[in-house]
Amino acid sequence: MAEQTNFGKNALIAGILLGVASGAFGIYTLSGGKVPAVQTELSNDGVAAAKELSELAATTNAIRQRGCTIADVAPEGAVIADKARYTPIFFSPELWQVTNDAEGVNSVVDIYEPTTRPVHADVPNHWFITHGIADALGRADGLTMDSDADGFSNGEEKAADTNPSDPASYPALIRVGEPPKLEVVNITNASAVISVDSTLAYETAPTTMGVKIFASATDTRTPVARFTNLKVGDTFGLSNEDKTRFTVLRFEQMEFDGSPETVVVVRDNVTASAEKEFYIRSGSPTRPGTRDHGTANAKGRRIQDTTITLRVTAGPAAGKPEGTVSTQINGTFTVPGTDITCVLETVDAAGSVNVRPNGAESPVSVPKAAN
């Protein structure tokens, strides 16, 4: 007799919970897809049916919290992303209820039918399913989401025909007509002056030369670096630690103000500018205010370096030290994590730069990082 009483009590509990869940679904449909929270209180005497309804309530709450306007259902036995899809008893299999934003009402579509109306315009529903991101199908931001956290949105991966659920499959970081996945994080400017020994002013070409490096043309009393007895083929730099930037190419006779003079011709092994090779007159650098200052006839040689640091914002190198690269104006660099080589052409006042990928007809603008 007691067992019959308990059975009747359990059946009554299951019936009440079934009614609550059915009412919740009715509210969901009438409210245009906004799923209300479902609360369930189960006693220790709850039967298996009550437990199942409790799980349904939790699933319904989860859908509401995601802000979805889609009923998460699928055909019986369907598997997406290695997980069996949940099929509530209140929904017809294979049918998803979606909100029509234009009309503000709900409609039902079969997402497994290739010809059905796409939930997201121009992207077949089946694309989300076959790529394992069916959860993005029912979200308003489904195409702007980055399901595999590789730095590219699902929409970008669809356009590039890459896999939005595989971080190792992603579009090129620099593409024609698309914002590059690069940003400028730092720009530094440094200047120096190269002064060669005054012995080069004589008409007889020397076999060696001495070089002093000064921080600026206005202070030529204390050199920051010194190199002596340099011959053709030797190298030197802008500091005592840097010994490879410049290469001595030759000594050459030139005429200045009607007088012959021997200059040294060097090659800059770092910059890629038109002045990769240049000559240096002997003597101290000309100070500001004189007629030769800043001209090709100035003594010594002024070096102005602008170093730009860029980093990638997508792909496996993003956020890692190897995802950062530094170069100078007219310098060539390889985009981290790729085999794409570019020349950095210009820098503007806002901190953006123009880079030209090898073979490209026009440069690509790389913006300054937001922080």
C-alpha cells in the first residue's frame, strides 16, 4: 500500500514539473524567443522523469543566459562537434525556431536542409554544422565570433575558406582589400653623426681611416664610439658594440669649392633606402647655422634612424615574443609566423605605417595599436 502511495506521489510530482516546463515553452514562443528562467525544486523522492525535467530546466536557462533566440534541437541521434545534440520533447526533430529580425516574429526552419533559408545571410546553415560551430548559428554575433580563438572571426574564415574551429587553419595575415592583422606598437627615433679623420682632406688617397661617432652635430667633443685603422672591406657601427652596420667600400676623389678632396664611400648594411651607399667628407660635422649644414657638402655624416616595431594580432604567433618584429623606414621584414615579406615605406604623424608586400601593386596601411 505504501509503495502505491509513493508511486502516486512521484507521478504527481512529475506531472506538475511537466506542466511547468510546458508553460515555460509557451511563454518562450509568445515572447518572441526570449526564454524565461525556469526554477525547479526537487524532493528526494523525485523519480527519473523529474530528474530529466530538471536537466531540461537547466538547459533552458543556459540558452536564455547566452541570449540565443534559437531552440537548440536536432534530429534524433544527430552528432555535432562530437557531442549528441539535445532534443527536447516539445520540439519537432530537425526544426529550429529562429527570430526573423525584419518582422520581429519567430519562424521555424530545418537547418539540415541545404536549401533552407540561412539564419545568417549568405552563409548556409550547414556551414556552421559541418565546421563544428553550430552553437554560433543561433547567436546574433555568430559571424563576428572567433570560435577557435585564432584572431579571425567566423565570417573572415568563411570568406577565406578556412576552418573556423581549427586554430591552425586561418587566412593570410595580409590580404588585398582586408585590414591587415598587424599593428604598430612602437616608433623610436635615434640620431648620430659619423666623423672621419681629417687626414682624408689631403689629395693623396689613404689606405686606412679612423672614425668617431658623436651623439649629435651640436656636440662633437666627446665621441660615443671610436674605430681606428679601418681599411676597404672593414666594418663599423654607431656604437662600440655595433661593429657591422657600415662597410668601407672605397676612397674616392671629389671636388668641393674647386679643391680636390678624398672622401670615404661606405655602405649602410641595415637601411634599404636609396642612400644605402653614401660618402663622408673628412673633418668635424658642420654645426647648425652654417651654410653647409644638412647639405651633401656637410662634413661628417648625419644618421637619422626611425625604428618601427610591429606585432601580429592573429595566428599562432599573436601575443608571443616571436610575434613582434622591428624594422626601419625602407627596411624589409618578414611578417611573423608567415613567409610574407614586406618593405616598410612610410610613417605618418598618427603613428600608422604603409607596408608593401612583395609583389603587391599598392601598399597596405598598418594602424597604430589602440594601447
